[in-house]
Amino acid sequence: MPTQFIVDERGKKTKVVLDIKEFKRLQELLEEYEDALDLKKAIKGAEGFTDYQEIRSRLKSEGKL
């Protein structure tokens, strides 16, 4: 189904009608893009990282693992 438009009384496009599959595909694409932006923001704002093995050792010594 090709993209359809709803127009006002002047013929100006005001809304878009999409096939549900296309809508869902665009929704998923947007969510992936938002996730990528969140990751980029988190990496940029990160102060420092602790090595996985160090965390694992600490949890073991505290009896939490």
C-alpha cells in the first residue's frame, strides 16, 4: 500500500496514512535510534569503569556471588 495523505480544505497535507507493517517498522527503527542515542550519552558522561573481574572478585569476597 503506498503512503497516503490526508489534506485540509486548502489541499495542504496534514496527516499520513501508513500500512500497519510500515508503521511498526518505523517504530522499531525509531526505538533503535533512541537506544543508540542513550548509549552515546551514557558513554560520553561515564566517569570511569571498573573491570569485570575486579567486580566479580569483590562480590565473591563479600559473599554475594
